Amino acid sequence: MFTFLFKYPWAVFRKGTFVLASGWPAWLLWLSIAAGAALIGAVLWQRRHAFKGLLSGWRGPVIWALQSAALALLLLLLWQPALSVSTLKSQQNMVAVVLDDSRSMGIAEDGKKRIDVAREAVDAKFIDALRKKFQVKLYRMGAGLEPIADAAALQGSQAATHIGDAVRQAVGEAATLPVGAVVLVTDGADNSGGIDTETAADIRRYRIPIHSIGIGREQLQHDLEVTGVEVAQRAISDSRLTAMVSYRQAGFAGRKAKLVVRDGGKLVASREITLKSDGVAATEPVVFSAGAAGAKTLQVGVELLDGEENAGNNAVSRVVNVESRKPRVLYIEGEPRWEMKFIRRAIEEDKNIE
């Protein structure tokens, strides 16, 4: 009924902007209302004795308020109030359909992979319906954005998912293409750390609506995800490093798990931990040796648990540059402290520390 009476649905009007179509300045409207209200008040005040019974007590202010409101409404109509509503024009705007093609889309739920659900959501019927009104351009999303011909090109093989960067790139094409809206089809798994405030501000600046289609459950029933690893980027050969492994899990509270550090396929270090409560972010340290000099790509994470629904989010890679140089330290102190015994021991072991 609302659409029948006002042409557009209520959701469109909520995003509209109130304007005065007459072109006259708004300040003149407010000045006219104030002057009219003052004039009505003055007239009523002059005639208060002639209409003493009518204007006595609370009746006078009420009559003044009603007459002033009627005058304000009349003046507002003269200024031609209107609602400016932004809508996409048929065949004059482009809709960018962004499809998540990351590895997490390969997770099977209820006997069907998320990537297959996404293909069904944007099948030929859906795209044809859009193309009746708009130009349509399809993209697949991973670490970046890549144009594709249709949803059949999705493989669920992208190693990373940077939703913020992909959406910013999609709306950024409005500089050269008539992008009117973005349809984002994703499971929401983002391993870039989320959308930061700068990226969100850039997206908001284009004022392009983004419509999301969620794929998969919001939370897996049995899964452990390594959300981050902090480790030094540079180290000295054979020194001991500590990696701080952050994770969250669901369905394995109280279970034992093993933190591991691997250099290629070689196990460098491991440590047994007890998993925290479901959904609670936790951080655990694991200590390992930097080994021989050279650039190393370490896989740090938690060994796969029995019954995990997603086997691809248990570890992350970190690059550590191990150097063969020997540090030279100049230690100056007014009097010997307890640290001195360690320095003497290092000198005795020919560590070249001064």
C-alpha cells in the first residue's frame, strides 16, 4: 500500500533527504514563521480585553499555538517541501557482484560446499533478472578483486580473503564506471584483520549501497582457528625465539591440543596446551630455536583436531630472517650488578660480547 501511494517502498524513503523545492532559502522560512507567530501573539494580546472570557487562563496560549502551527504549515507548503530519493536508473547503472573465492568457501555444511551454495545464489536466473534492469559485472574475491565471466569460474582456491580491500576496489571503479550498487556474496571469513576505519571511510565516501548475501553458518560447531601469530622478523642464528599464537575455537573446550612450529616439513618445536572456553580468544606462547642462518618460512599453529570442520585455518605462515652475525655489546655501569655474571660467562664461551 505504501508503494502504491508514494511510488517507492518505505526502505527507499528512509534513505531520502528532505529538501525545499522552491529554491527559497530555508532561513527565510524560519524567519517568516517566527514573525508570523509574533504577529499572532501581538494581535491576541491587544484583543485580550475584548475576548476576556475566551483568552483567559490556558485558552490564550493554546489558541496562539494552534494559529501559529497553521501559519507554519501554510508557509512550509509555499516552500514546496520534498524528499530527494536516490534510485538506480534502468540500464544506466552497473551492479558489481563480488563472489568470495577463498578456501573457506570449500567447507562442506549439510552435505554441500559453501562455494556450491554461492553458485546457486547467483545462478543464471539471478543474473538475468538483474540484467533486465542494470548492467552487471561479476568479480571473484580473494586477496584482491578479479573479473570473471560467470559463477562457474569459482574454485574456492584463494589463499587469502581481504573483504575490505576488495569492496573498496569494487566501489572505486565508480570513478570510471557507473557503479550503482555492490552485491557481496561471502561467508564473512576475513584473514586480513578485518575492515579498518580508513578502509571503511574510503568505502563510505563513494556513497554506494552494499548488499550482502551470507553463505554458511555464522559459527562452525567444531573448529579451531589460528587468528594470528606474533614472532620476531629478524633473529640471530641458534637463538631462541618465542611465537605468540592467538586462536579461538568452538566445540573443543578443555581438550588437549598441540602448538607446533614447522620449517617447511620439519618439526622445529611443539607444546601441549589445554583449549579455553568456546568462542573465547586466547594466546599461547611456543619457544623454538632459530636454527642456521637464512630466510625461513615458518608454519605456526595448532595441529588438526579430530572432528574439525575446517582444516585450512589451523596455521599461518611467518617469514623470519636468521642472520649469522655476532652481536657486539658495550656495557657501561658504575658498579657491578647481577647481570655481570652472565656477561662473564658469555665472554668465557667466546661469544664476542664486550
